[in-house]
Amino acid sequence: MATNNIVVLGAGVSGLTTAYLLSQDPANKITVLAKHMPGDYDVEYASPWAGANYMPVGKEGSPHQAWERATWPALKEITEKYPEAGIHFRGSVIYNRKKDQETATGDWFSELVRPNPWYKDVVPDFKTTPTEELAPGIDNAQEFTSVCINTAVYLPWLVGQCVKNGAVFQRAVLKHIADAAYAHHTGLKADLIINCTGLSAKTLGGVLDEKMYPARGQIVVVRNDPGPMVSVSGTDDGEDEALYIMTRAAGGGTILGGSYQKHNWDGLPDMNLANRIMKRCIKVCPSLVKEGQGIEGLDIVRHGVGLRPLREGGVRIGKDKVDGVAIVHNYGHGGFGYQASFGCAYATISLAKELLRAKSRAKL
Ligand code: FAD
């Protein structure tokens, strides 16, 4: 059997999902190489900070929509078949205020909150809230069943699946993408590199993608469990502040968010923002605390900040060649890296197969 020596650079959700699928083919010998691995918390590593849930935001007709559409069945299957992966189904309520439309947060959520969205046929139990039941200030609302992923369980689960399929994990910090070709665990030169370096694609030699920029997301993790997940199109506290609540599977706590601060690289929590996040979450979802309580009723696990790896023009999934090394890029997933993870990995693998086929033809 011909073998393909592949290095996946990056162990966030993009790299791990791609490696997980690639490793299911015994012809692929995979090394996952990364500076940060599941278990690490670092502002350069977005994946552990995510909520994470499935709240589609891809515009109708776009590749982004196709990736999110393709990801739901995979997340659903993992949720049903592998409870140890740390994902559960969770009810979800979405509130739209038309006045948020022009804000950074409103723009990000525009597809999610619009009435009659494309994803109504994808997620289970989609239901529009009757107008007469809407709270003052809310223009439309909908409910559906989504998932919430405990990233502290799910990312190690993906590592375990890859290891079970023979993939080898190694820590390294690369200065140049082409160096990855010489880091395959067999000692042989890799046939292909999959680049899943997220925001660091901006500074990685051989890539230096100037289109990459962060959208800073601040969160509070609490032990309180309010019930269904909630997302709102915006807040009255600032145009780049956000309001969402999600309770993770398997004891992962509840994530209170947030913010969507473009071009802000600050990795430290801002305690004023944290106060605003907690106050508005309680206002929209009083069941977070006992009756009559304010933020003193929240049992805080930690404050956190992650940088969503955004890219002008959208995700980069494409073939490349740098210093004679074949590469497929899969980075720039902004605030949707989990909910588009399988769709993006399928697209990446289809390009990887084209390159590997061309390589084996050239060898004949
Ligand atoms: P990362 O997780 O950043 O991983 C990059 C990897 O590349 C790391 O392993 C890193 O060490 C490695 N790397 C980079 N440079 C090098 C180098 N030079 N050498 C070696 N290794 C290198 N998405 C959702 O779908 N749903 C949500 O609910 C959601 N909520 C979010 C909430 C917050 C607060 C934040 C911050 C993000 C959220 N996201 C959500 C977005 C999601 O987290 C990201 O899109 C996703 O994690 C990006 O994953 P990635 O694998 O591309 O990048």
C-alpha cells in the first residue's frame, strides 16, 4: 500500500478535525505538530476558549454556509454515539433587535438572528416565537436544539481518536511553514503539509498572511446552570460587546459572553467588561441566579480571553507550494471554527487528495 506522509501543523479544532478525518485512512501517516496542545490555555491558542456551540452565521449561498451545513450531521453523530466526546444537545433561544444591525456584533450575528434563516432545515426543533410573546425591544426570536461542546473534553477526545488511528503528536514552534516538511515522525520528508495555524498564519514564515486579524472574545465561566442557551444580536453597552450564554456538557460550566473586539490583541480580562457581561446575562436570563440576586449570585470559575482568528475575505482553504513543499491551508475561522470544523476539514482533505494523487502520478 502506498503511504502518504502528512504533517498537520496546528492542534486547535481545525488541525485536530482534519487530522481525525485523515487518520481514518490507514494510507495516511500523520504527524500533528503544534506549539500548543489541548490542555494549554494561551491567548495565541483560540480553541480552548470557545463556548462552543453551533450557531450558524454563514451567509446563504456562501462556502461558509456549506461548511456549517456539512458540520451539523458530524457533530450530531458524535453527540449521539460518543458521549465521552463532551458534547450535548441543548435548547437554544435567539433574540434579534433590529437596532443592532450596523454594529460589529450585529453584523457577525446577522444570519443567525434573521427570521426564516437557512439553517431552520438543518437543526432540530426550529420554531419562531409568536410576535405577541416577544419581550419589549425584541423584534423577532427563534428557538432550536443546538449542541454545546465542552472544549476541555472534546479537544483531548479528538487527540485520542487520532492517536488510536496511529497519528503521532509532537510539540514544536516553527518559524517557517516549509520546515514542517522535515518534521514528520518517520524522519522522511513529508509529502504534504496541512496548515491549521489560526491567527499565527499572520506571522508564520512562508505564509505571512496580512489579512489575518483578531476579534477579541472575553468570557466568564461560572458554575451556575440557567437552562437553555441564549444569544442576542447585540447589547446597549457597546457596539463590539456581545451577549450569549451556553452551558457546556459534562460539568464544563456555563460560558457567559462576551465581546467581538476587532483588531484588539489584549489577552488580559478587562474587569469592567466582565461586570457588564455578568450583569447583562442575568438581566436577559434571570434563572442564572437565585431570585433577587445580582452578580454576587454567580459562582465564578475563571475569567478568560480568546482571540478569534478572523480573515478579511474569509477562511483560507486552498492549495499552495512554498520552497517546493506542497501545502493545503485551512485557517481563518473567526468565531465559527467548531461549527464549520467538519465542513472545512472535508474541503481541505479533498484538496489534499488532489495533491497526493498528482504526486503519485509524478512518481510513476
Ligand atoms: P487555534 O485553536 O488557534 O489553533 C492554532 C494551532 O496552531 C495551535 O495548536 C498553535 O499552537 C498552532 N501554531 C500556530 N503557529 C504555530 C507555529 N509557528 N508552530 C507550531 N504551531 C503553531 N467557534 C464556534 O464554532 N462556536 C463557538 O461557540 C465559538 N465561541 C468562541 C468563543 C470565544 C471567546 C472565542 C475566542 C472563539 C470562539 N469560537 C467559536 C471560534 C473558535 O474558537 C475558533 O474559530 C477556532 O478555535 C480556531 O481554531 P484553529 O484550530 O483554527 O486555531
